Amino acid sequence: MLAARSLLLGLALAFAAAQATAQDQELPRLAGHVVDEAEVLSPDTEARLIDLLSAHETATGNQVVLVTLSSLRGHDISDFAQRLCRYWQGENPDDHCGVLLVVVPSERAVRIEVADPLAAALPEETRRTIVRREVLPFLDGEVATGIEQGLRGILAALAGGYIPPPEHTPGALTRTLGIAVSFTVAGIYLATLVYALLHRRRQNMAERLARYASDGAVEGASGRW
């Protein structure tokens, strides 16, 4: 019986290890400060971001890494980011997972994962603000701009100087434009209505004047005759 239990335990551990290995194979290898699997960055932008993050690490010792993904492979982005951090530390035991920005443009998913030593400088509310105001508004178009703004927001927060920009979500912008268009259409309609009424009034006055003039001519002719 003991031997059978040992065998079952060994099989379970082997299965778990195989499953973990299979999951790790889904993860991109963190070969540097920028891993652009989704291929949304131009060479110039990628080089600029690498220089930015490398300079930050040299100055502070804290690593900030960007990873863009083509998809989440069916996983939740929070779980995926945590697994990526663990995998990162497994590949590089001397490194700690400082801050990881994960962006999946195709699924409009963004996650900032932060290690405990930096959590005080980059609290959850600040991370949410950076994601919501810096990155998400650009995922339907200028993805690289949103990513760069997100990274600069992270670095500013780590330095204690992050100031959130005004929130201009696509929904709010659409509502604003909709209101402006509605007022414009209403104004045009009102102006057209007023013009039509004035034009009709002028026509009526002209018709009455013409009728009065015509009646006066007949009476005069009759009197002359």
C-alpha cells in the first residue's frame, strides 16, 4: 500500500512538473528590458525605450521591463504576469522582478506587476491610474504612444513625481462630440426655421402690398374715366 501511494505521489508530482514546463513554454523569454512579441514598436521606439529603462536600472538598481504579447493564450492577464515574473526569476536567480508592464493590444489587456520592495512607491491605485489614463486610450490606434507614456508614468511614480493627466476616455470624448453635434444640428434647424418664418412673412407682406397697389390703380383709372 505504501509503495502504491508513493507511486501515485510520484506520478502526480511528475504530472505537475510536466504541466508547469508546458506552461513555461508559453511564456516569452525575457531577454532584455523590452520584449515586443506583439511587434507593435518601431525599431527607433524600441531602442529609445531600452535606453530609458537601462538608464533607470543603472541609476536606481530597479528593473522595469516591458512585454507586449500577441495573445494571453487563454489565460487571465494577472495570472500570466505573475507566472512571467516567477519564470523571469527562475531564469535569472540574481535578479528580482521589479516592475513588469504587460500589454496585449489584441485583447485590450494591460497589467502592471510589481515586486514587494517597490509596491510602496507604486501602489495599486497609481498602477490603475497609469493603465487607465496613459495606456488604454491608445490601444485602438497609437499603441506605441500609450506604451511609452505608461512606462514614463511608472518611472515617474518610482521617483515620487507622478502627476496623472486629465482623464479623457474614448467614451467621454464620444459623448462630448455627440453633445456638440446635437447642439450644432439644433442650431441649424432653429436658424432654418426662423429664416423660413421670416421669408414667409416677407412674402405675405409683399403679396398684400401688391394687392393694395393693384386695387388703387383700378380705382384711379375708374375715377379718371
